[in-house]
Amino acid sequence: MVKPISKIAAAIAPSVTLAISAKAKQMKADGIDVVSFGAGEPDFNTPENVKEAGIQAIRDNKTRYTPAAGIMELRQAICKRMKEDLNLDYAPNEVVIASGAKHSVYLSIMVCCDPGDEVVVAAPYWLSYAEMIRMAGAIPVEVHAKASANFKITAEQLEAAITDKTKMFMLNSPSNPTGMVYTKEELEALAAVCEKHGIYVLADDIYCNLVYDGISYTSIASVSPAMKEQCIVVNGVSKSYAMTGWRVGYTLSNATVAKAMASYASHSTGAPATMAQWAAVESLEGEQDSVEQMRQQFELRRNHLVERMNKIEGVSCIKPQGAFYVMMDMSSFVGKTMYGHVIESDLDFAELFLEKALVATVPCTAFAAPNFLRWSYATSMENIDKGLDRLEKFIAEA
Ligand code: PMP
Ligand code: GLU
């Protein structure tokens, strides 16, 4: 009999977000009228100029291997865009292209953490973080933001979680799933703690272009030179340019970390697809109007969703400042019976909501935020209304 798979692999839970969006897509393909708020990906198409650049790259036979860290043209375009958008100063040898920001997060953890190291994660957090930390044999340490603090952790909470085993702190602002954005002052306070302990900071800035209400965005890497040295900034083209399927993400870090990440990638994946890298060059260097147009659409959808949701009896949400997620508090239903089932958690509620009302959402237990459901508003206004109509009916008729 064949031996078991590795202990690390056996302990990995599959991605709930990907599983739910796959299930909703399958239900739709089967002719079921499901409305999906599961997928965390823009519903917009990749801008035309970017698609053309990908096609042109194939025609120009840009179809061969590239350096493991990615093509120089893309690394240069990233440095320019990051300077312009986030006031971050990096050189091309400090940039590593990876197969999506997810892969960038993974490479960062694998390169910085040894088995047994602790990684402090601001919770609620994107569910893949904890699994990736475990895949490195490291230990996730959750610091729970309070709802009363707008789901943002404080410097005191961070300080209390750090031990001599702590190697890294992971922060995602705007956050998936809360949508909250840390202010410059809040980041400075967190940075001071990280500087004191000399730990790496993984700053997942993937939603940096999606902020609302005219607030300005600060990357934690920009708050001090010491922070820049300790930071690994993760970003990518998936969310800002509606390019989730192209699989291009990147990191900005000090040159030692960047070199190690490129070596790691050179033996595992190699660089992402060459034509996708060329399309990414165009996304960053070409016209940026579509980024703003998509951002404005998301803001309108957020306003509408939040306003209507807060009028529905039994549920509520705070108004997120960025990304494209709303966390709906459904705790008032815990312990109640709906459609003959006792609701014990967000998982029960989400399952019943999908089964009875044909609405797909993500239970936030997966994000370390029990009794909330995540709604992604990366879907049309029409679908948003359809989903909320169904929510009203689902609750009223339970
Ligand atoms: N970070 C966060 C917080 C995300 O929500 C996502 C979405 N998948 C990613 C990273 C990864 O994005 P991608 O791999 O599509 O570039
Ligand atoms: N990050 C997105 C989400 O949270 C995409 C799905 C995934 O990659 O997990 O839904």
C-alpha cells in the first residue's frame, strides 16, 4: 500500500472562496438562477488595450522563458507606477514577479519563515494567509480586531502578540474581508512596534486602488526608511486592472529577500506566462482611466448595498472604505430556527441561504470572523438588488 501524503499537505483546507465561486458557477451552468456574491474578482473585463498587448506579445513570439524574477520591462514599469501611486521608491532588482499576488504572498512567507516561527496576522484576514503560513511549517498567531474599533487592530494588540519567535506581521489594507483602510497614523503606530522588534512586515496592498469617500491611501512601507527595509509589499494587476485570470502579482522588498524569492521561484514555478507579463506592462504603463472608472462603479455599488442592507431587519454592516467586500452581521439569527434548521453559525446561515434563496455568500468563519457573511459587490447593481430582495424574502419567510 502506498504511503500517506505529507502531513503538511494533509492538513491544508481547500480555499473556501474558490470553492464557493466554483459551486455558484456550476449551479448557473446547470440552469439554476443563483446570484453569486462569492467571488472576490472584478466582474469587469480586462481593458481592451491590455488584452491587445497580450495578443500582440504572442504574435511577436514573446512565448519563451523569462528570468525567474520576471522581465525587466515589467519590473521597471512596476517601480514607476509604485512611485507615482504609492510614493514607494524601489529599484528593479527589488521587484519579483510571481504567478498572482497569492503566489507573491506564498513566496514571501517561504523565504522569510522557518518551521516553528510565528507569524502575527491581523484578523479578520483573507483565508489563504493562515494556510500558507502552515504550509511553511510556521505558526499563525491571530490578533483580533474589534468591531468597535472598525475591525482595525491597535499597536498595543500587536505588541502583546509578539514573542521572540515572531518573524513576520501580515497586514492587508484595504482588507479582505472587512474593507477597512488603516490611516497613516495607525500605520505609523504599527510600524513602530515592528521596527522595535525587527520583524518582517508583509503588506498586502492588492486593493490599494480601490478606496472610497475620497480618502487617501498610505502603504505601510512608505512611513519610514526602516519600515521600507523590513517590508515586503505585495501587489498585482488582478484587482486594479480586472486581470485575475492572467496570474501576475509582484513584491517589492529589500534586495536580499528579492534574490531569495527569485531563487525559490526559479526552482518551483519559474516566472509567470511571458505574454501575461507583457499584458501587465501595458496595464501599468497604458492609460489609467479604466482603473478610476471601475473604482467609481464599485463605490456606487458599495453605497447602494450598504444602505439597503442596513434597512433589512435582523442584519447589519459597517460601511467599508475600500476593496469590494461587505461583511454582514447575522449574529441575531444564531440559536434561532429557520426553515426547520437551528442556525448555529454563519456556516449554517450561508448554506441555507444558498439552498433556499439561491444566493451565494462566503461565511466569515473562514476569515476568523464568525457570525458574519462576506458579500463581494464585484457584481452588477441588478444582481445586488436581486440578492437583497432574496435576503429580505429569505428572512421574512423563515
Ligand atoms: N491578497 C488578497 C487580500 C486577496 O483578496 C487576493 C485575492 N485573490 C490576493 C491577495 C491574490 O490575488 P491574485 O492572486 O489574484 O493576484
Ligand atoms: N481573493 C479572492 C477572494 O477572497 C479570490 C479567491 C481566492 O483567490 O481565494 O474571494
